[in-house]
Amino acid sequence: IQLTQSPPSLSASVGERVTITCRASQGIGSDLAWYQQKSGKAPRLLINDASNLESGVPSRFSGSGSGTDFSLTISSLQPEDFTNYYCQQFNHYPVTFGQGTRLEIK
Amino acid sequence: EVKLQESGGGLVQPGGSLRLSCATSGFTFDVYAMTWVRQAPGKGLEWVSSIGGVSGPSTHFADSVKGRFIISRDNSKGTLYLQMNSLRAEDTAVYYCARHMIRGVFNYWGQGALVTVSS
């Protein structure tokens, strides 16, 4: 299953609302997760099952979607949010990740 | 506190072998499925291999490593392994071990081990 993540990069300002999308090549129900990865660090799980926020993740992050179309929204960007984001499907093996979105400060 | 710590990375020549280890603590290791994910320099995340927990220790591999890599676990030591054989330049990456939360969602990660395949 291929995941197409868009946009590959995004410039935004602090306080702005942004949305990253992830499209699966076939239906995967709600079997999608979102990760944040800062430079030189391991990924951090933000959202599982398409919309369930992980404990400790700020409420400005939210996920939605099912089937083939998914999105990650950050409602009000904070300085620490400018980094890389990946979607991942776990509907069946092989597990696959999207190509990533680099969120840059404008 | 859940901890995962990779070791065994380094520089190896093309065609060579290397074994990565992932020592864990803070949870009942044999219950959880475990995974290796890699990231080539400046690139995105790539799933490599997974192994089930005690309820079903099946293994899965990405096509790019199938037949060359072996995943295993020692539940008595709480340690995950990745035996990498016939290494290629394109295997150069930081290799992360990760614990499954549910199914194929990874909620705990190690800090990564760098593997460089070069002559």
C-alpha cells in the first residue's frame, strides 16, 4: 500500500492553522498513524487509528479520515512544531510510511 | 519507564555483515511485537522488519531486505536483534528499533544506530 503525503514541504507562521494530507493507494479503514520527527531524533507517535491523540500530545494536533484519505491538522502552530511529519499505514504488511512533510517557519 | 537502546552499528564493507541489538527495559518484553525502521541520510522512514510477541512470533520483512536480513528476539534477555548480511551501500541508514503499541503502531523508539556500508 502506497501512501502519498502532501505537501512535501510547507511554509507557515506561528499561530497559523495547517493541514497535511495522506492518501492511501487502497482502503485501509482507520489503520493510519502520524509521527513527528525532529532533526537527529527518533520519531514520536502523535496520532493512532487516524484520529486518536496520543497521551501527552498537545490538543492543537488532530487527525481525521478513513478509507483512503487522511489529514493531520495543527490548529495554531507553535515554534516547536516546525519539523517533519510522517503518516504510516498498519492495515497489513508491509507497513509503509508516507514520504514526509517538512514544516518550515515563514 | 520504557527504554530501548540500539547497539552494534558501525562501518562495514559492501557484502559484509553486521548484527544490531536493541536492549529493552521497563515493560514485559515478550508480550509485545517489535520492529526495525531505518532512515537513510536525509531521507524518510522505511520499515524494515517486524517480529511478533509471544502470542505469535511471526516475522515480516521489507522486499528490500528479504533474504538478507534476519530478525530475532531473546525474550529472556529482553533484547531484539537484526542480523544484516550481504550489506549494500543502499543499506546505509540510522536503524531504529521500536515497540508496537497495537498492531503496527510504534509508540516507543530507541535513539537509533548508524550503519554505514562503504569500502
